[in-house]
Amino acid sequence: MVEARWNGALIASSDDTVVVEGNHYFPASAVNAAFLKPSDTTTVCPWKGTAHYHTLDVDGAENINAAWYYPEPKDKAASIRGRIAFWKGVTVG
């Protein structure tokens, strides 16, 4: 079981993650959406496509753009469609 935790909260938990470039991508259904706030931020990866971000909000503390996902990944990254990854101090393991 892989878990993602931040600010004392369990953000995600799953035994079905996909690891790409050292990051665990959790199924969206394994992520507690109550902690996610939409962000307008996007970035582009040459082989995965355009990433969109969420800010984590736990008990009023925000971790801006700490979660990302690829709504329309390129073919080589199709395995991460419908999945969310974390960084910026989120403990994953």
C-alpha cells in the first residue's frame, strides 16, 4: 500500500500506483478530493503532455500546486491517465 500524506492528513492511499520518473501516480479514486483545490497552473512535458495542478488544502494550510495530473497524456504516457501525483513536501511511500 502506498500512501501520500501532508500536514498530518492522508491525502491518498492505493496498492495500484504507476511509477513514472520516480513519482507515484495514484488513481483519482484513491485521492481524497476534499483536500484538492483547482489551480490555473499548467506545465508542458515533451513526452507526457500538459500537466494540470491542484493545491492541497488541509485544515486551512495550503500547499500550492502540490498535486498534478495529465487529463490528456500523450500516447507514451497513457498509463497515467486518470491518475494524480504529488510533490512539494508531500510524503509518499
